[in-house]
Amino acid sequence: MTAKEAIVILCELYKSELLDKNGNLKLSNKLIEQWLQENIQEKDMNNFIKKVLLSVKTEYKQMPSLATMNELLHPTIDKDALEIIATQKFDEMLEKVNIYRDFVTDDSRVQAGLNAIGGWRGFCNSLTNELKWLRKSFIKAFVQEEITPLTPLKRFYGIGTTGKYRFIGNAEKCKQIADGNFKDNKIQLDFSNINKFQE
């Protein structure tokens, strides 16, 4: 997605005027387009726009400011605190290790961390002397998911056939994920009106 295409989508979703009275791109939109071009690669534009929509409700009918977008791109988060939480989650998983059971979490940060270290089976099969490096990789992915939440929630399968699972998080939500009944509420962007953009 290009910066121009992103502006069209943002204006439509936030009910904001795309063009001025002379049929040119409004100055405020030009500034956003320029910022997007300078800061976001086209391959990452789709995910960034989703992040904007998740953070700034469209019902406010006001385009996010450049300051808001910059904060979303470069969030000021307490990484030390997040790393402590990630370590706690890693240790909690260690207590639940059982390769014969499936694993479910309602925390996409845990999901991302587990993906980064080979999934549930890989984690269960890891050796004690590997835990130091696995913990580092888990924490890094956990923090990144906090900054850019993109990981869908899914059930990790063990090698058993009982259908039983270990979980971290809300029991009811984890059950929905395990049963495949959880709706992730991921934003679906509509690109059908992309041709509305005029030079």
C-alpha cells in the first residue's frame, strides 16, 4: 500500500475531506502523506494503518494527528517492566510444560514469544542449557508484540490425542480459542474505493 492509498483509506474511515475546494489534496493530508512516505515502508503500510485504526476510534470522525501517528510508530513503553512480565510468563509456561498436552493463551504477546522459540512442542523438547537463550528470544518477541500487536491467537498442539490443554490467561477465552470459536476482531480494510484518489 502506498502513502497516497493510505490517505484515501484514512479519510474515508474517519469521514474526513480528502480534497480541498480546488480538487487538490488538502494540506493536512499532504503532510500526513509525506510523513508516511518518510517513515513507513510500503510493505508495512497496511499493518501500520490497522494499528492507527485500533488506537484511534473511527467514530470520533477526526483524523489522527501526526503526533499520534509518531507515538504509534515510536511508542514510549517501559521495556524494563515488560521484560519482567515476559520473564514471569516464560516461567509460568515452564511450570506447565507437557508435550502430551496442547497449549492455549489469550495473550498475543505470549503467543508471539512462543512462536519465536519453536512453538509449544519445541519449547517442551528444549534442553535445560537452552533455556537462557530461549528466554531471551521469548522476551524480545513478547516486547515487540506489545509495540506492534499482529499475532493471531491459536491453539498449539502437543503430541497427545486427549484434546486436553494447558493454558495461560482467562479460562473462558482460552476455551474459545481452543475450540476454534474465538473471533479475533482483526480489522479488515476495504480497498474498494482506492480509485477515488485524484492527482
